[in-house]
Amino acid sequence: MSLQIARGREAKPPLRSVRSESDARPQLKEAKAETTKVVAVPPPAKKTALRFPVNPATRAFYKKFYPGTSTVEWNDWRWQMRTRIRTLDELARIFRLSEDEYAAVAKHKGSLPVGITPYYASLMDLKDPTEPLRRTHITTGGEYIRTPGEDNDPLGEDHDTVAPGIVHRYPDRVLFLTTGTCSTYCRYCTRARVVGNPGGEYNFSLKQWEQALAYLEGHTEVRDVLLSGGDPLTIGDDKLDWLLGRLRAIKHIEFLRIGTKIPMVLPQRITKNLVSILKKYHPLWMSIHVTHPNELTAETTESTARLADAGIPLGSQTVLMKGINDDVAVMRPLMQGLLRRRVRPYYLYQCDPISGSAHFRTTVEKGLEIIEGLRGHTTGYATPIFAVDAPGGGGKIQVAPDFIVGRDGDDLLLKNFEGGVYRYPDPGGKLGADKQQPARKAAAE
């Protein structure tokens, strides 16, 4: 069956006759005769597109590296996509590349190419290769070092793929990989094997989408669909509108989610038209991929405000990475900054063991240390769930600090955020009985 996507047409106001000022005078006189008070009605305000603020550092960046570019062009998400930094020459024109970066980019072939929006590049340090945003988006030699336990598909998604782009791992929900394109490619991506490959299997046609939709229509146990990729918000408005409409028409699908990094790397994409499309398909939730406080700019604040004002619940997901955000002094302002922007910190992920990721991965203990540093020292709303996505398709497993110290008779011994041990009366309970007995002395003291 052939598919057509109807393109939205902007409604035009009806034509009106235009009278000269002299023609209008008799009518005004008649109105004065009929009424005791004449109220001057101002002309309707001229409709203008919503504009994004431009932070000073970003403005200086584009004036230097993209001279002649207007603010209107800079704030056009299509211009940002067309002008992405994708080649070694383009990188070298803007960044002072280290020898490691230069050699690694020159060597790279295949999926997960370099791709950085000019906006996101403006947030990076152009001279320091250790700057967090730069380190996570410009290829380095560490990507070519493979260590034990790493895999091209560490989460076993290919094994759980049941239709084009449909990963069905959990009983009542599926992952729908809608595209292989991102506006900006993260070097630690769990789908590094497929994203950014022009000829890859995740560059979907409408025919492939139809196969995915047919699977969903036939599986009534599916209540929840997470759209991911790639980044679903790189899909054009008309196609995205069509896809969301088809999903919403499936009666047993109760709500939709979109996983995206767009509000952080290409906030200009959150246009008035996009927001009006998303609003039609409530309940719709959005998980925003966030890495570092340096991403929290005036532009990203505007993008999240537009989404939140449209009634879209926003959550965040952050990958824990060595030397990037593995410090409470970095993570706390990031989580608090998100909450101020109406984004609820949701998941802090242990970095997936994709091939060539050892230089990014921390120990799991480091993640627990971060959570302990947040718990009690900031609101619970700003404390995410720490989770490991189990290799081989085991799914997300929450990992939490152990605040159960032990048991003393009918008392459960608990540790608070300051390390103090407290008793809770728990007659008949057994929780904590397997803990070592020295805990009793600590509670007694």
C-alpha cells in the first residue's frame, strides 16, 4: 500500500477590502453618533516566529567562524543540520586539535561519524581537548582500544529485534528505533554500530515503518512505545506528525515517549510548529539526554520551557563518564539546574561497555558514590535512579547505596545521609538479619 504524508498548509486569513483614511471618516462619524464612547482598536499584532535567545559566547563564536550568518539563519535548525561539523578539515578550522584527535578522526570509517552542530560546538573549549563536551564528541585514540567485556551490541538489542526497528524486551513496552540520524554524535553511544551510517539498516523508509507499525498493531500487550534512534526529533515535522498519529491510533498503546538529545545540542529544533504537533498526542513524555552543566544555556532553557509549557513531562538521562561528570561537584549543579528547568532527573546510567569505551567508563562504585553525594544534600526530585543496563539483554537494573546497616532484635538499623545509624521498630521483621553484628554496637553508641 502506498503511503502519502499530508503536508500541513498554513491557513490564510480572508481577504479584506482596504479603505483609504478618507473613506473611513464617514463610518467613524456614524459610529460616534450611535455610541457615547469610541474605543480605538489597535491593529492586530504582527505574527512573528518564536525566537531563541543567543548567549554571548555563542554569538561571538558564529561571528568568528560563520561570518555573514544572520541570527535568523543561526537559529534555523535546518541550517544547523546542514552546517554540521563533519570532516577533519572543518574540525581543524575551528578547533586546535591535539595529535591524538587529529589521528583518530583521520582514521575513522563507518558508523558513528563525527557530527557536531555549530551551536553545540560553540559551547566547547576550542583549545583544550580535555574539556567535557569536546571529549565526548570528537574522536580520540581510545575508541580504537578494545578491552575485555566490550561488545558492539552490549545490550543485545539485535537479539530482541522483532520487526524493523522494534526491540521488544519488556512485557508491555517496546523500543522503536525510528532513524539512524542524530544532529550530534556522542562517542560513547550504545548504538555506535549503526547510527550515522547512510546505508545502514536504521535509515528507515515508510515501508519499514509500516512493518514496525503492523507488529505493534498485532501485539495488544504493548502499552508503551519509546521512540529513539538515532534521534527522533531529527525527523521532519510532517513525517513525525504522521508517525505519531499512526501510533496514537493503535488503541492499546496508552502513552508514547521520545528519547532525544535535541534540546541540549540543537535547541533551535524545538519550534512552535513542532510543539504544536507534539501536543496533539498526549499522553506523551520526553527523556532528554544530558551530560554536563555546560549544556544548560539560555537556548536550552528556552527549548525545555517550550516543551514543558506544552504539557510534556520531561525527564533526563545522563551517562556517567570518567573525567566528564563523575564528581558530585559536577553532578549536583547539573541535576539542580535541570530541575529548575522543569526537567526531572530520571536515570543516571553506568556507561555501556561498547567497543572502545574503556576511557569513558568508571567503576560502578563511583556511581554509588555520586548518588550518596546527592541523597540528603539536595531534594529527592534532583536525585536520579542509578542503573546498569545489563549486558546481553538483561535490561535495566537499579543499583542503590545500601542504607540498611543490620538488625538488633526487633529494631532495624538504618544509616542516614550523614552516616549516622538510627533504629526503626520493626517487630517480626527479618530485613537486615544477615548483616554483620558490629552494626549493633554502632547503633547503641
